[in-house]
Amino acid sequence: MIIVNLDVMMAKRKISLNELSERVGITLANLSILKNNKAKAIRFSTLEAICEVLECEVGDILEYRPEE
């Protein structure tokens, strides 16, 4: 399973969901779905924009954990 650690990176960078939404150009609703691990997919362009704004690597946001 893929775990989204977006909230962790947002806290480290002290950026709100609203600010990230505006800077990335994604709706608040879609960003919230991603943050809450409810998303089924993410575009590379969106992931790239999030990494750019948060100044992080993809691996800082997405984590793979085998299902038990």
C-alpha cells in the first residue's frame, strides 16, 4: 500500500493546506483527498509541483508499506 505523508511535510515546512493548494494550483478538495490517503492516483505534474513548493523529494511524500 502507498502511504501519503503530505501532512508531515506540510508541518515541517509550516505551510497550510490552503497555501499549498494555491501555490500548486490544485483544488482544496483534491489536495485534501490526497492528504487523507483517499486518492487512487496522482499526476506526475501535480506531484512535481508539490515537491517544488515543499522543497522535498517524492520519497518524502510517498511511502510504500507492504500490506499485512
